[in-house]
Amino acid sequence: MTTPPLSPTPLGSLPPREHLRPGQTGTVLDVVIPVYNEEKDLEPCVRRLHEHLVRTFPYGFRITIADNASTDDTPRIAALLDDEMDYVTAVRLEQKGRGRALRTVWSLSEAPVLAYMDVDLSTDLNALLPLVAPLISGHSDLAIGSRLSRSARVVRGPKREFISRTYNLILRGSLAARFSDAQCGFKAIRGDVAGRLLPMVEDTGWFFDTEMLVLAERAGLRIHEVPVDWVDDPDSTVHLVRTATDDLKGVWRVGRALATGALPLDRLARPFGDDPRDRELAGVPGGLARQLVGFAVVGALSTLLYLGLYSLCRLGVGPQVANAAALLVSTLANTAANRRLTFGVRGRERAVRHQAQGLVVFAIGLALTSGSLAALDAATVSPSAGSELTVLVAANLAATVLRFLLFRAWVFPERERREAAGRAAGDGARNAGRGPTAPHDVPHAQDAQDAQDAHDRNDWSRSAR
């Protein structure tokens, strides 16, 4: 079966998510089954999935068997299924790697919704339509099956249960992941999102899923979770120790890339123009509600940081010095956080100026808090530490209102925020002619990986013909 790839979507021009109507396109869903030496399970899996989709799925679909370098009878069985069954395609890749197989097939599929599931069909197929429905409706960008949801029904041994929960705790602690189950082999993604996101995903093995989800979440994409009924496959060929080691290496690599800003997540940061918070309403200052919430959250965290630093410094120095040092450090952090999170200013341009203006705001806060301490000292001969903290909290609350007004009107004015948004849109338009896999678009991509991707695409074309 011939499957012509979509032309690449220019950067900066992703449309709003829309509901996909029946009959709008021939193939709405492409379900990929990555396999390696699965001659025993492949045929019953494909036949069962095919029967389920024919019976229950209201849209056009395709099942793609992605054989990544099997050495047993899997390629022959896949070819027979391709010849015998409608809506089944077999693809052969000459190198191993589940991530490599998914990226190759997804990148070349024309379907607007892309999914994959493990060949053992551990997940109940009744969860497939709820998995892809939010993507078809335009509600979400990605969807994952979760075995760790409270309403999920899971049958598996204590060893795998412990490993799965430990891994997800590691993701939450190290990468601040909020999704519940990174490893469940039951996921889906919208095709337009995949075209922009997959070139950023470096892993070609089992960590591919996790890396894709972490980057999507950090970029602000919406991830829908579906509780699943899942039964462990006792004959699974996954090497747990090696897979766990590779996953931990991937966590370190992605965490370092996120910390250094090496990934161009800005191209995914906008929710494709369909976020109601982006709409202008008459009589409502743009983004005021969101800015107030963001400022309050940043301010609360900054206050905790300030109080902790003050208490620590107070052990060795006087109250005025401790106050100045704690306020200086917390103000630098507060300005940087508000710049990025509250007012949406990204990049390094004017960052030094913003910090300088933030220090002016710091001076005002210092005057208020230091004046409050001086007044406390004048009123009480030897104030307690608790009294000092109480007065400082009250003074900081008073300074917070003034700080927000200065930030909004002076440090990060509306005009400057519009200019920053315009520059970002201009950069996207200038990059539109470059393919999403250009080396300068994805700093961590390697020439060897690009060459391998091209080789995989050639394999796809030969196999599809």
C-alpha cells in the first residue's frame, strides 16, 4: 500500500485544533505496532485489532506493522498480513529501536491522528476510542493510557509494579513530569503536533515515549490520560535492567537539555491559537487575570525563599544585613521567574535591563522592609525573631502590590510584550522554509542520526511499494 507523506507544515503556521469530521479524509487513524522478533504474537494481535476497529471505529483507519530488524519469521508474517487484509501495511526497518520505528512511520504517515500499541495487546482495546477521541475532537494534542490511574484495572506482578511506580516517581522528582504513566505502550498524538515535536526527540529506543511526553508537557501541549485495563504479558522480551539504565541516561540528558535551554520549545509553546486566554476582550486588559495568578504564585515562592534565606543569614549577621542579602537574591529570582512565566518574555534580549529595573523595584522593597524593621526596633527594645518575621511579611505584602504595578507598567510593559511576540512570530515565519529536521532547528541532532533517518525513510518507501 502506498502512503504518501504530508508536506511539512511551515514553522509558526500550525492551525487551531479542529474536530475531524467523518469523511473529511480517508485515513483518520494510523495505529502502529512496532515489533521485533514477534512471530508468535504478531498475527493474532493484528487480526484482533483489525476486527475491533472494523466493528467499533467510526472513522477510516490503517494498521501499520513496523518491523525493526527482526531476525525470525516476523517479516514474512507481516508481509502476508499486508497482502491478505485491507487497511494493513507492513514496513521493514533495518535497525532496531522502537522509537526509531515510531518516528519513521509517524513522520511519513498522512493520517491526522497517530497511535501505537504493543504487540502483546496487554491493554484492553475498548480504551482505544477514548484514547483518540480527544485528538479527533480537537481537545488535546497527545493522549496516553495510564495504568496508575485510580480507576485503572491492572493485573501484573509486584516486580513490574514497583519498577513502574519508581520510574514515574523519578520522572516527577527530576523532570517535574505531571503525567502519571510514561511507559504504558498505548499512546496517540495529532499528526500536526508530531511533525513539529518528533524532530526534537533524540532517543530511538524505549525512552522515546518519555522524552516525547516531557518535551510536550514543557512546551504547554495538552496531554489527555485514559485509565486502562491492563494485563501483564509474562512472556515479555523486554530487558528490564538494560532498559532501566537507558531510561536513567535519557532522564539525565533531557534534564540537562531543559536546564540549559538547548531545546527550541518555543515553536510548541503556543497552543496553536486556540487558547481562550489569547483572545482580546473589550474592557479587559490583555492577560491581566493570568498575570495576577502567575505573579501570585511566583510571589509566594519568592516569599518562602526570602524567609528561608533571611532566617539562615540571621544566624550570622544582623537583621538589616540579613534582610538586604535575602531580599537581593530572592528579587533576582523573582524578576527572572516573572519575566518568563508571568509576562511571557523569552530570550536574552533586554534581560540585563529587566534585571536592572527589577533591582530598582528591589530598592523600593528594601526601603519598605528596612523602614519597617527600623520602626520595630524603635518601638521595641529587643524584638523577637517572630516579631521581625511578622513585620517583614506585612511589609512584603504591601510591597507586592506596588511591585506588580511596576512590573506590568514599567519593567514589562504591554508594548514590549507585543514586540517580543512579534519577533517570535517573525522568527517562525523566517524559519518556515527550513524543514523541521534542519540541524540549526534541533541543536542536539547529530549527522549520523539524520543519515539514519533518511535510510529509514528509504526503507519505508521500498516496503510500502
